[in-house]
Amino acid sequence: MPSASQDQMLHNLKQWADRTGYQVGQIEDSGNDFILEVRERESFPSVQFIHQRREHPHLLVVGQVKIPSEDRERLKRTMGDGFKQFIWDLKLSLLGKGVDFLVLGEDDGDPEAWEVHLRIYLREFDPNLLQSSYTSVKNSLISVIWCYKKALDQIAMFSADPSQQFSVPAEGAAVGGSFRGEGNDPERARRVMNAMANTGIIMMVTLMDGFAQTMMEATEAMASGVAEAFGGEEASEQMTEEMKEKMPEAKEQMMGMVSQVRQQLYEQMAQKADDIESLLADRIFDKGPEIVDVYEFGLPKFTEELDDETITEYARLLVQEDKYFTEMFGELTAWMNSLPQLPK
């Protein structure tokens, strides 16, 4: 790659990272052309954008999670042979996310660290590609952290109350939520169905709100124009003011309709829970709750039944283009579009 193109690539990377508000630092003396390290929050793992050689047309997007030796030893002691299954399921989960990964250490059945990476080609500045690749690697790293954390939490509960049944995570352990069981796991089914329902409800709220805003503005313009034609500028201003006063009432009526739809949707899910549970065995359904559990907004999560006030708060985050909620909602929407059709 020509020097000018390489310099432009680094400039574009820094520009993208600065605009996102992430913490950015360049690692020097690495033996590579350049390494740009990006961290979104202190609690999130960092991700590195690596350009190995000037002549290379691609970037490596890389992140790593180290597993403390004491945590690994505790899991092996408690899980026994189930620890091997836990590691295999985590590997399968990462493969399902479409990322490449390496397990580091002397024993690939007991990784000392997990490295997740993607290779991307930038023929021109594409901030969406940079953002999506960063998000994929970051969320995959977080999923590894959550899987170990969930297993350790389960061990802690078992140690505190040995009468509780300890179950080794089954294939496709869910990230941050319940470990995936068979298709007849009611808690898993509830979380999946709520994630689906709430994503659809928020989408409906924002579409209806946007539609109402557009219609009211169009009606206001038409009414103002008619009033001005027949009554002059003063009549036009009065009509405009009256239309603005009616806007909150129109939105309130719409939210009342959304509330009714929301309640009906939850009721229908409860009625059809037994019929749907067996259809949710496909691992793809777990991805929704996994996405939800990565994010925290100080509100009840999408995997719960949400009231009108919470729905309104989430819709406000979307309208305000909150960086984290927009990211989560985009991932949930893509997940919803990938799901197999459920019976009506």
C-alpha cells in the first residue's frame, strides 16, 4: 500500500474513533506499521486496529480476554468433565457470531486467554465498516467474559446452598442470562419472547411517533396556508399555534394505542408459550438476550415485560440517537430479521 494511502488509513481510523467519543491511543514500537487501541468504557475490553505492513490492503481488528488462573481452577474443580463441554460451547458460540478466534495457553481445553479477530479491507473510508467490525469483536469479547462470570455465579450459588441443583451449562450457553437448556426451558423462552416483543414494540412506537409528527406538520402547513389565504397572517399564526397545542394530545392517543397493543402482545405470548417453546430450540434465538445483556441503561431490560413508562424512555433514547442504545437496537433488529418464522 502506498505511503499516502497508509497515512490516510490511520487518519480515517483516528477520525472515526474521535467522532465516536471512544478512548484512543497509538501503540508505538510494536513491529507493525501501526496499532490503534480503542476502548469504549473502562469496564469494556479494548480493541486494537492493526496494520501489519505498509503493503497490506487489510486491517486486523483484534481483542483479547485473559482468564484468571484461580477462576479457571475453580470452574474445573466444580464442573468436572462438564468444564470441557463449557469450553466447547463457548467456541461454538463464537463461531456463531461470525468472528475468528484463538485460544491461548498450553491446553486449548483450558484457555488462559481468548483472542477474537476480524480481517477487514478498506478501499475507501467506511465508518460503518469500522464501527460494525469494532462492535463484533467487542461484543464477542464481552460474551466470553459473561459466560465465565455466569458459570462462576452459578458455582457461588451452589456453594452457598448445596441443596440447589448445580447444572453444567449445556450447548450454546447464553451470555449474561440463563444457561441454555433444552427447548422446554420456560425462563429461556420468556427472555427470548420478551426480547422479540419489546424490539417490535419500540420499532412500532418510533414509527408511529415519526408518522404522527409528519402528519401533524403537513396538516399544520396546509391549515396555516388556507388560514392565511382567507384570513391573513394573523389567522395563519393562530392556526399554527392551535395545531401545536393539539400535538401532545395526538401523541398521547397514539401511546394509548401502543399500550393496548403491548398488553395484547404479552397476553398472546403467555397463551402460546407452551406451543412456541419447542420452536425456540434453535441457537439463533439465544442471540437476542445475549445482545441485551451486554448493555445497561438503568432501565428494566428488554428480556423483561416493560411498562408504558419504560417503553417511552427507551423510545426517547432511540429518537435522541443515544450511541449505545442505537447500537443495541440495530443489533436486535438484525437479529429479528434473521429469525425463522414463528406460527401466528
